Amino acid sequence: MAEGVEKDSRTEEATEKRIRDTIEKGNLPFSKEAPILGSLLASMAFTVFAARDVSNTLVANLRSTFENPTQWDIENGADALHFLQTIAIQCGHFVLPATGFFIVAGIAASVLQNPPQINMERIRPKWSNLSIASGWSRMFGVKGFTEFGKSIFKFGAVTLIVGWLLSRRLPDTLKTMFSDPLRLPETLLSLAMQILSIVSIATIVLVAADLLFSRIHWRRDLRMSKQEIKEEMKQQEGDPMIKARQRQIARERNRKRMMAAVPKATLVIANPTHYAIALRYSREEGGAPTVVAKGTDLIALKIREIAEANDVPVFEDKLLARSMYDHVEIDQMIPQQFYKAVAELIYFLQSKSPARAGAA
């Protein structure tokens, strides 16, 4: 009951992340009928391109083996084993080409449906496969009834096709009993080709429907509830509370780092209570003055307090402080448009305090 309610709540199409994660786990839509069609096509290809040659070769080898039994001196187990190995090799020349056709067809049937990938998740044991409840739902669920319907369709189609074809070919087949025996293989090959061709056509229809159904069913199983979509978005974007806490910690660290750099500043430009910008300038270091701290309101007051406690000159210039605040960044040199105004302050500071000028 709970599972049914959960499925009813999944009304939203799967997100790209959900689809991507599912594919990475190896859960892909797959038609079980496609390999069957591949086997039928492989049988047809083998019958058309290789069956006659390998059959004639097999018949010739077996005839050479059994028409001259005196060539085999079987006196012990080793001789019997050698004889059986020879027969097996001769039969293998017939079986191996047919097996090759089936292997190629099976691989193609899988690769054409989905790109190949190595995924250990598919072969990992799952306890749900041993669950009676899960097995019961698979057998009597929508998928189970669909598989049952496909089996009924295949059985009925093959029965009707084979029955109809044999009823039509029965007179010609019976005539081969009174004709040259060498014509029998050709008659059987022709009959097999007709059966395989008609069954393959019916199977193509079944495979097309099964491919469509498997993808629709796969998409439906991936549907998500609105709550699942919200949780996924939260995971991708991060928990807002955690992100806010991280930003707060980052701001506190930057604030502490700024305050620790204020005593090393050359001067502070302030708007009495609202803005404060601490600059450092040194001839040895080169370049323009660098911003070591800036802040507004309480932070600005704290910068002024630390500067005054460490004998760092504070210049009050409302216009310059406000205009600089929006255009400067911590640990970066001041923009060129402020060179003249700041240079005048540094020159005034150096001329007033030779000791500090030497340090600067």
C-alpha cells in the first residue's frame, strides 16, 4: 500500500541528474526481444552465406570417415578417443561458423540499444531479488503481464506461421521422399529460410513495440515526486543555512585578517563614522598603495580604533573615503584615478614625520 502511494506521488519527469545517475549505475532500457531477433537474423545469414558450404564439407568429411571404416583401428580407449576427436573436429567446422554468427548478432543487438559500459553495479547481488514480495510483484505487476503477453504473442505467431507454411509446403516435402535424396538438404534449407523470414518479420514488429514500451516504462520508473526534486536541488545548490553559515565564517576570517593588517598600514582614510580604508605604501615594495582593510559603520570604527592605538595616521575626507570605498578591493592596489589624492596625503605625512617617511 505504501509503495503504491509512493508511486502515485511521483508525478514529475525525471531530472537530467536523475537520468545521468541512473545511466551511470547501468540501469538502461533494454528490450529482451532484440537478441531473439538478432538470433533469427543470424540464422538467416548463416543459412544464406555459410550453411551450404559448411554442410557440404561436413557431409564429405563424415562420408570419408564412415565409408572406409577399416582406416580406423580401434583396439583401446586411446584409439576410440582419437576417433571421437576427429568426429568432433569435423563437426566443429560446422558449429563454429554458426556460433560466430550468433555471437556477432547478440553483441550487435545489445550495442545498438545502448552504448557499452563497464559497471559492477549490475552484477552485484541484491537481496531484493530473493524477496518473495518483490518476486510476486514482478510476476503479477504490469511488467510481468507484459512479458506474459509477449510470450503468448510469440508462441501464437510462430505456431500459426509454421503451421500455415508446412500445410502449404507439405505436398512438395512429401515428394522429396520419392526423389533424389541429394535434393533433401536443399528442400530443408529452403523451408527453413521461409520459416525464418516470416518469423523474423513478426519478431521485428514485436521488437519495435518492446523497444518503445521498455523506454516508456523506464522513464515512468524514473519519475520523481516534488519533494525528491526539491531535495535534489538542495543537494546541488547546497543547504541555504549551511551556505549562509559558511559565508558568515568567511566574513569573520576576512575581518580578523583585515584587523590584523591595520597596524601595518601607512594611513587610514575615513569618513568620520561610516567609512574607513586602510592603505599601506612602501618604496621598497614598489607599486601603488595597497588596500589592507576597509569597512563601514562598526567595522570602520574598529579600523580607526586599531589605527589610533598603533599610531597610524587617520585622515578624514568624506568625499575621498566614499568614492574610494566602492572602487577598491582588499589586498589590491588602488585604481589610478586615486593616485593624486592619496599621493598628496602620503607626501604630507612624510613631510610632517621624517621618521615615518624613512620607514615608508
